[in-house]
Amino acid sequence: MPISSLPSPYGIGGFTKEAYEFVDFLEEAGQTYWQILPLGQTGYGDSPYQSFSTFAGNPYFIDLDSFVQAGYLSKEDLQGIDFGYDPMKVDYAKIYRSRFDILRKAYHNSPFSLDADRGTQEAAALDQFIEQKADWLPDYALYSAVKNYFGEISLTEWEEDVRLRKPEVLEHYRSELADEIRFYEFQQFFFHIQWMELKQYANSKNIKIIGDIPIYVALDSADTWANPELFQLDEKGYPTAVAGCPPDGFSATGQLWGNPLYRWDYHKETGYAWWMRRLSACFSLYDVVRIDHFRGFDEYFAIPYGDTTAERGIWKPGPGMDIMRAIRENLGDKPIIAEDLGFLTPSVLQLVKDSGYPGMKVMQFAFDSRESGDYLPHNYPHNCVVYTGTHDNDTIVGWFHNVARADLKYAKKYLNIHTTKDMNWVFIRHTLASVADTAIIPIQDYLGLGSEARINTPSVLGGNWEWRLLPGQADHELAERIYEVTELYERL
């Protein structure tokens, strides 16, 4: 369940008391993992997979009540603000218009602001944090301040001198936008403090956090702007090719993601130094890391920049096991989940096998007549992570109502379903009963919710990443039922 899906009075889930209550619910339900979506600041399309920084956290998640307790805000400051009034959905437009204004007010009322006494303990703590995160925070804060100054237009539309990071121009903006830069550093300071407190609370209950890292970064991001040498860009800073997926049975024109592609030859020359920093940062935030689109390490799909579809893309070789060896040499034997879904070539399957990382199995895919039987539970290896569905899938109840008739017939026969009553629990039982070492169930499936609770529909812009848990839905009765089935299949 994403952080954004937690209940809260401020329009979006965050590191509030409701997050701690959800951890208590997981403990009562006998769970040992909580998988979340990427924690990065969302941009165009509200997707956590298109973030303004791979290192920075989403300021929407900062607990505003903590600022009231600290005296940076009053309760009256939070009253009358339109964060969105539908408790089942995040209204990102309203959150965007309201959240930064109230955070800015808290910043100016705090001892962390540029105008405050720089000799305080608070100012020193923020300065120390900035120094600790010097490899990414100054660039991110400057990028964010400049982006705000330019009216939030995309990096590709910035004036060339600042887009190409001319030193004298950067110094000008560092001086002119100093207070705004400090504001973004303030946000990251509190994001990291509050997230680590929540993570430590979960760990104290023997619950580990599974985080998610997109293989690519966004074109409009501090990462691309500050590190152009890492990506396939021309002399003007524009991509020569971008990421996506080829046409297939699910999409006639393929998927055009638009992310800049890596210069893998350069990364290899540096010993994958940037990747090691990136993964190290992830393992400071999460206990386990799921790498999205793992097959991109074997081969990546390069689409000419400017194309409107993915039809003219071509496959090119990635770093393969070379980067896997670098991970082990630099970071040790870290717990990583390889997202290996979709069309897999023999070389991709070999890479996942050679890496030793568990791949993913999705129960919904087991009954797709267009796919082979690798997703059927009786074919699973032990070294995998099985899901009823992921954030890109419909809920189980929604799937049953929307799936092709032939697939539904096969599912009913395989799962021995004679009625649609409690069909989500039949799916869950078969998932937990499999030999997969780890099983992850979306909270919507435990609740038996329909398509209205779907997180994301790939290749569809709008209406995604919005669903929220209602207060009281994760109750004692549900916890007891989850505990019972978890115990039954010896997964406590």
C-alpha cells in the first residue's frame, strides 16, 4: 500500500498518526513486510515513477501536525484549506496548490529559515543534514528553486545558460534564490527525519519496508540536470533517445516513457559510482529494494527522441551481470527484488538467475491466454515473490468483473471457484499456499474492493495514483482474518 493511500485529514497519506496506526494493524495481522511505492516527489502525471529527484522525498508526506506541535503553524492555519474533500481519492491539483503554501509558512515561522538566527541548534542541525546529503541535496534544492522561478516549466524549456549549468549563471541563482533554496532543504530535512522515525517504528514491530526504485530517472529532474554525463544527451542537453517498451499484445504502438537513457559505457568506467550512491541511499530508506524494470539491465529499448510512439525503437545491450557484481562488491549481499514482468528473453531470464535475486510472480497473469504458464502457482520456484496483483493491475474483484471470458473460465476451474462470493480470498489463499518464499497482497484485495480502488492503469494519463484507504477500513476484524490465513499457510 502506498504512503499516499493512507487516511489523513490533509488530502493525501503521509507520516501522520494514521501511518503508525497502520503499522500497528500490520503487527496485529501477523505481517512482516510493508511494500510501498517510490517515495520521490511526483511531477507530471502524478506518477511516483516520474520524480523530480531519485534521492529527494515527497514533501506531500510531511506531517503538518508536527509543525503545529512545534509552534511553526497554528491549528487555525490548517483550517479552511482545500486539500480535497473526497476521502477516497487524492486530488493532486488541490494538494499542489495548497501544500507548498502551508509548508512555506511553517518554514518562515521556524528557526530553520534563512532569516532566523543561524546560531541555533535547529539551524546547525539543518546545516549538518545538508552537508551529509551534499552529493545530491544542493543540486536538488537549486533545481527546485529555479524551476519554481521559471513557473514550473520543464527542464527542456529552461533558458540554455541555466539548463547547461553555466557556472556564473548558477552562482547568480544561488544568490538570488537563497531563501527558496533553503526552503527546499528544510522540506527534505523534515521528510527524512519523519520517514526514518516511521521506518524505525515499523522495524521495532518486526516489520520490514520494501521500497521501490524506478530503473530510470525523469527527464525533467535534478538528476538529469546535475549529471548530464550519465545520460545519452546531445551537446544542448536534449536526449538522443528515450526509454519505453515495444509494441505487443497489450499496446499496438508500445509504451513511450520518455526517460533519458544511461550511457552505460560511462557508468562502467566509473565503476557504476552513481548507481552505487543511488542504491546506498535506497538501502538507508528501505530494508528491501524492488528494482523496477529489471530487464533494462540486460537490454534497454531506445526510442528516437521526438517520436510520438515507441514503434521505431530498437533493443540495445545493457550492463548485465557487470553491474550486479559491482553491487555485491560495493554494497554487499543486499536484499533486492527483481521486477522481471512482461516479455522475457532467454538472456533476461539468465540474468535474473545469475543475479540470485528473486523475481516476481503475479497470480492474475496466470490465467491470461496470451501468456505461458510460468505464473501458475504449481510452476513457481521458491526464490520468488508472489503477488495477487501489483499497483499496475486491477484489484482481484475488479479483475473478475473485467477479464476475458476464456480467462475467467480457466481461473474458476483452476481455483475451484463456484461462486463469486469471497473470490478475493480464494485468490489470496492460493497465493499464500504457493511455495514462493515471499507473498505480498495489496490491501485492496484483502478488503475485497473493486476497480474503483485500482492504483494505476498503465499508458493512461489521469485518474491514477489517487486511491486512498478510508478511516476504519483496516480494522481488528480484518487483522484477525489476515492473521488466521497467514498462520494457516505458515507465513507468520
